[in-house]
Amino acid sequence: MLLAADITPFDWHRLLFSEETPPLFLLEVALRCVLTYLMVIGALRVTGRRGVRQLSIFELSIILALGSAAGDAMLYHDTPLLSAAVVFVMVSGLYLLFNRLTEKFPRFSDWLEGKPVLLVEDGRICMKEFQQQNLTQKELFGELRQQQIEHLGQVRRVYIEATGEVSVYFYADEDVRPGLPIWPERLQEARRRAETAGDHACACCGQVQELARGNVAHCPTCQQDQWVAACEAKRIA
């Protein structure tokens, strides 16, 4: 065990080389990197194109397992390459097995990877389903703004997919209705009391109702009392 007095700061030999292995071991590390990298490429070829796109929970667990096996085999002298190869074969085999099971048993697939969940319907957030997701209103509205959406009245349905991606279905321009504006500066204008008469949207769920000037109301859907003047703009991509 090294004591503080035994350590020389900025000792380049200590920083660059290990006391347990000779400098020539660096060539073996290079060879290990090449062989392990080829095994990674082989595993990704088995998982197919979907494995290198947006990852599901199961695919992410596979990548983490392969990453640990690959990293140890690349770097440590006491990790045999044959052991790493067995790990790659087993993990790839499990991936193929679970893929077959998810194709044959839809309920198993839903349990393992999740299923699409409806988050917005007819311009209003489905609060029960939304609250069950690990998602905030800020994150949801950020996803929608990337689709050039200005307010929820432009949106017919929004799903969060098993991969975590958001799918959006729009109203035609002639069917766009008043909705909750999702620009941050507009959301900051939420008030308990309506400053002008007209359609107002609940700042929590997007429920729209007409309020008279100075009125205070609770949303019939989520019982919140913060309102924003509804927006009626058409969607311009």
C-alpha cells in the first residue's frame, strides 16, 4: 500500500505505465481493442439496425452488458478474450430469444419494453395517463415545440412510444380550435383571474372554456385555477 510520502506528484512514468505490467503490454492492449471491437460490431450486426437507433430498455441493458465485457477485455491483462467472447455470444443469444418472445407474446413485449401511451387527445392533456409517465409538462411541450406546434388546439393526438419518442397527429387547418399556448413566455402569463373576456385554457391540462373578464374558475378536468388566454393560430411549419 502506497503512503502519501511514497507518491511523487506528476511522475510521468507512474501516470503512463502500470507497475504490474511491462510497457510491451500496451501492444497487447491494442490487439485486445481490435479483437473486442470486432466482437462489438458482430453483436450489433445480430441486433440489426434498430439496435443502433433509439434504444428500448432491453436494448440499453444489452449495450451496457456488452460495454462492460468489451471494456474489461480491452484493458485488463487478467481478462481472457475467450471469456469475453462467451459473454458476447450469450448476450446476443438472449437478445434473439427475447425478440422471438416479444413477437409471440404481445403482453410480454408490453411488460418488457412498454407500450404507446396517449398523452394528448383533442387538444387536451390526458392527465391520468400523463401523470403515470416519467415526464413533465415542460418536457412534453419542448417535444411539441420541436414539431413547430404553437398551441394544443393544433393537436389531435399525441402518443409517447415505447422508445420514448413522441408521435404527433395534427388537426387540419380548418379544424384547428382554441388551445393552450405552449410557448414559455405565454405560459408565464397564467393567472387565476381572467384579464380579458373570451376563451381561456387551463395552464395545467389545456381544457378550454369561456371566461368573463375578472372571473375566477377551477378547471372541471384537473381542478386547477391557473388560466391563459387561448390561442387560435393555424399551424405553419
